[in-house]
Amino acid sequence: NHVSSAVWCCSGNDGEGLWHTERYPEQEWLRGLRLVARRYSKNPRVVGFDLRNEIRANGAILPTWGSGDVFTDWSIAAIKGAKEVLKEQQDLLIVVSGIHFGMRLSEVPNRPI
């Protein structure tokens, strides 16, 4: 998913750049992941799960990787999300995109997950 709300995707100021928004806090994102994972847990054609697509700036708030800031650190959120999905279906491949529209992966070697 690119966005949490029914809006056109994507820009750096659409309010949908992170995995959480004011309207949909992180717990709602995690609940949604569980719901979808549970729904397809018995479907043998589903082999992978993309946690969130195109993490990007949310206005002036920039996503981070490995910063330790639970509000912006996508690596922390991705681990939480993966754990929720794997509770429902432990054999799925978990896809974690890079930050800044998936174009930035330079921090990943410093904080592999």
C-alpha cells in the first residue's frame, strides 16, 4: 500500500509518507497487516507480503533507517510489522522497501533486519 487514506498517491506533502498518519496511527497499520495476513494465511498462492510501499517524507518529517526514533525509523516499524504478519503465516517472504520512495538503502548495512 502507498497510502492509508483514499487519496491520490504520492507526494512529499500528502500526509501519507510514513507508515502511520494522524488518522491512522501505527497500531492501526499493524492491525491492518494482521488482518490481511490472516485473510490470506491459507492461500498457497500468496508467498510474500510487502509491509508498506514508498516510505517517503511526510511534509517536513523525513523517514529514517536506524536512527532509533520510533516515530521516523522505518527499520523499527518494519520489524514490528513483520512480526505481526509472521504470527499469522510464518512462511511468508517479508518485503521491506527502502526509504525515500524505495530509492535509499545506504543505511541498511548499518542496521540490517
